[in-house]
Amino acid sequence: MAAARFVRRAGGGQCVLVAPELFDQRDTDGVVVLLTPAPHPRHHAEAREAALLCPGGAITVHTS
């Protein structure tokens, strides 16, 4: 269902707080890193919420 793709730096880390199973944040520069591009269905709601909370639209969620 969901594939989140990081397209630019956000810096806020809201997605990491909402979905730590899906995202991490690098200590060196604060860039958010996608841990799994195709999350398990049990994480789809978190992926959508992270995309909504992410400043600047750095995360997109695609449905198939």
C-alpha cells in the first residue's frame, strides 16, 4: 500500500517521532532517513500521519 519517499530535507524530525519503525534521523545533519520503502500494512497509518506532519512535504505516500 504505502511507499514513502524522502525527497528533501525537513529537519523537524516529526516523522521519526510518529513512525520510528519507518524513519530515523541522522545525528550528523538531521536529515531523515527512510528505513523501509514499503512498510507492512500495520504501519500504513503511521506513514500517512508522518507525511501529513512533515514540513515542506518531504515525505510522500503512494498507494497501489
